[in-house]
Amino acid sequence: MAIVNVTDQNFNEEIANGVVLVDFWATWCGPCKMIAPVLEEIDAEIGDQVKIAKLDVDNNQATAAEYQVMSIPTLLLFKDGQQVGKTVGFQPKEALLEFINSHK
């Protein structure tokens, strides 16, 4: 499954089913750029088990505000539309896999 870009308009629809990891990021954010290839690797490995979505906080401020995202990157994990986990800041791949697997 490919990583999808979500917006304020389609956010709720995209997180409604299954396990979804949402990366709240911005183009100017250094750690966000560092985590992007890690998310690509995770998608390649377990993309059939978890959907990965990216939300640009500069262009989609309503959703970022709704989930009280104060610093980026913030990764929120949803299961069938309900938030089940949150992690803030750059995380190595092993830590992110553990985070995802502990909430599936």
C-alpha cells in the first residue's frame, strides 16, 4: 500500500477503517524529513497491515488543532477511527514498528 496524503477534508474518511498511522509534518521541519524514509520502509514491510498517511500541518490546520498537535513530527495511531496511540519527534524504525505493533 502506498503512503497517502490526507487533508482536513478527507481525514476522517481515511482513518475510518483498520489501523492507520498519521504523520503530522511540514515541509520546513528537519526531523519530519528524517522520518519520511523510515515511514517508506515501514510501508514497504507492513503496508498490508497498517495504512500510513501524511498530513501537512501548514495546509490542514483544523485537523492539527483538533488533535492538539503542538510539535512535529507527531505520529498518531488510529484503529477504526479511534486514536489509540501518539508519539512525538523522530523515532527510529524499530521504535515505530514497536509502537504500531503494541496498538494493533
